[in-house]
Amino acid sequence: MTEIILTGDQIQRFVNATDGIVFCDPKGEVLGRIPAECSEEEAAIIREAKRRLASDQPRVPASEVLARLKSREQ
């Protein structure tokens, strides 16, 4: 995973942003955007993820899921 370390000023601007964030390179070319609000579909995904995290149901590790998928391919 790529790690990018922000300066103190960048952290404050990120935390205090209220109208979305645009990431640019030194030339001003847009690299990416984070909208101020997520879509209804994204909000539904977040709600479902939070619901699942709050559940007391047992979880299946990703390694086990991948192993099961691999065994089905064979």
C-alpha cells in the first residue's frame, strides 16, 4: 500500500474541508477528488458495513474466503 505523509497544514486543510477535496500535482493537474457528500448508493454501503461491524455474528477471514474461491475454481 502506498503511504503519503501530509504536512501539518495539509492535515488541517483536509480535516476542515467542508466542500470536497481536489488533489493536484505541482503543475495543478487534477489527480483525484473526494466529494463533500457521498452518493445514496455509497451511503447505503457505509450503513451496511457499519451494521455488519456492529453484529455479533462470526466473521470469516479474507484468507479463508480466498481459499474457498480457489478450491471452487479447480
